[in-house]
Amino acid sequence: MVGVKDRVVVVTGAGGGLGREYAMLLAREGARVVVNDLGGARDGSGESTAMADQVVREIREAGGDAVASYDSVDTEEGARAIIGTAVTEYGAVHGIVNNAGILRDRAFHKMTAEDWEAVLRVHLFGSYHVTSAAWPYFREQRYGRVVMAASTSGLFGNFGQANYGSAKAGLVGLVNTLAIEGSKHNITANAVAPMAATRMTEDVAPPEMLAKLPPEQVAPLVGYLLTEECTDTGMTLVAGGGTYYRVQPFQSAGLRFEQTPSMDDVAAQWHTITDMTDATPGVNPVG
Ligand code: NAD
């Protein structure tokens, strides 16, 4: 049996939606959980202690072990305080789920710099800050598990989500490098792009689709990635409605020009360059 028993796991944005499900499952499986949530609105405005408190209450009533944290992920100090809560309350941090997120959807031509920055600040910078605060503990104890909340919007694009998709794609990039740097310290990093009915998606997807996407169906994947038994790293997975799969960049066979080509040469070979028929998993040629 795989497990997280007695592991200390921080779940950011765990006051509702998917994060709540992750925290509840982890606690049921015997983990000690830091339930972090700023308690604001979907667009990132406001804050309250009520959301995190409610989830902690539910976990404790079910016999689990959890503590609330109300700090924002989007500053270095906030992230240090979140990880500090784990270390002060439970003496360690073994895993983090960078799940906190906000939404400011607008078509690109209407998107303000503020919308852009607010979303990047919570998703990408927030995940960076929390991971950065936990990383020294992971290295020191030679053990750590990182899960990032990615999105199909980052992997494939979505109308109105230039800010959100960029942040989520950035997290996949972060995972790719954390997987490499963490490998010799027994630290894994993976990304999960969930699909679930939450307040974030309530008006984004049609109701009949949302009815088939209960958030608890994503939690076992995130839970598994946090176990010691799962040593896979650098993966991006999609999960929703009971379907789980992996997404990975592939590269075409392409071709090599013996001399610097003209633009016309590129045009003439365009089909060969872009044809994915014999594509293979992508590799970093300088890695
Ligand atoms: P949600 O709005 O229910 O959950 C996000 C939580 O993050 C909220 O409880 C919110 O209070 C908290 N939060 C926001 N800013 C914070 C901050 N600065 N510090 C701490 N907490 C903060 O939405 P959700 O659908 O459960 O989303 C969870 C994660 O999954 C997000 O990262 C989201 O982008 C991602 N995601 C969700 C879906 C989906 O289908 N629901 C799809 C792709 C990605």
C-alpha cells in the first residue's frame, strides 16, 4: 500500500475547491496537513480566516490532524510563514501542493497589466515562493514531494486566459527544472492539470460538463504523487472526471540544413520541419 501517513504536507489554497479535497484525502490517509488559504474572492480580492478554519474543523471532526494558515502565497514572507507553520506545528515539511490560485479572465486585447500581474503573482510567483521556502528542508532531510497545479489552459491555451495560461505553463517549466535539481536529493516535482467543478470553473464550463467533474476525483492522483513510493518526477498529468493521463512535449524528426537556409528554403521544407508523423519525446539538446 502506498501512503502519506505521518507525512507533513502543506496544501495552499485548501480552503475550498480542489485544495480542500486534497487536504481532506491526505488527512484521511494519516498525513498532518497545513491547510493554507487566504480566504479571498475568486479574483484575489479580500481575505478571511473562515475558509481555512472550516476545512481544519472538518478534518479534525473526522479524526484527522490539520492546522490552518492564512498567509498569502504571493510574497516571500507569506510563503515563509506558511512553511514555518508546518515546521513549528509538526516539526517538518515533507510535501507541498501549490494549489492556490485566482482568475482574472479577459480577452488579451482587454487585459490590463494589473490583471496580468495579479494572476502571475499568485500562481507562478506564489508557487515559487512556497517551493523556495520548503526547498532547504527538503534538501536537508533528503526527501521532498512537490505538486504544482497546472492547467490545460497552460498546456494548450484557452480564450481569455493569457495571464492564467502563461502562469500555468510557467509552472510546468518550473517542474521540469526542479525535477532535475531535486533528483539527487530524493525530491520529486510533478504538475497536475485538474478539471473539476469549483467556484473557479462554475461559469467557465457548461453545467452538464461540470456535473461529471467532482473535485474529489482529482485528489487520489495528487495524493499518490506525494507518497514516498512514487519516485517519478518531472511529469505533467491531467486529471478530471475519473480520467487520468500524462501530457508530454514531442518533437518532430525535422531536418538539418547543411548551410544557413534562406526563408524560401524554410518555406520549402516547412512540411518536413513540422510533420509530427515520426515524432519522439522531446529532449533538451543542451541538457
Ligand atoms: P478555488 O478558487 O476553489 O481554489 C483556489 C483557492 O486558492 C481558493 O480557496 C482561494 O481562497 C485560494 N487562494 C487564492 N489566492 C491565494 C493566495 N494568494 N494565498 C493563499 N490562498 C489563495 O479553485 P480550484 O478550482 O479549486 O483551483 C485550485 C487550483 O487548481 C488553482 O491553482 C487552479 O488554477 C487550478 N485549476 C483548476 C481547474 C478546475 O477545473 N477547477 C482547472 C485547472 C487548474
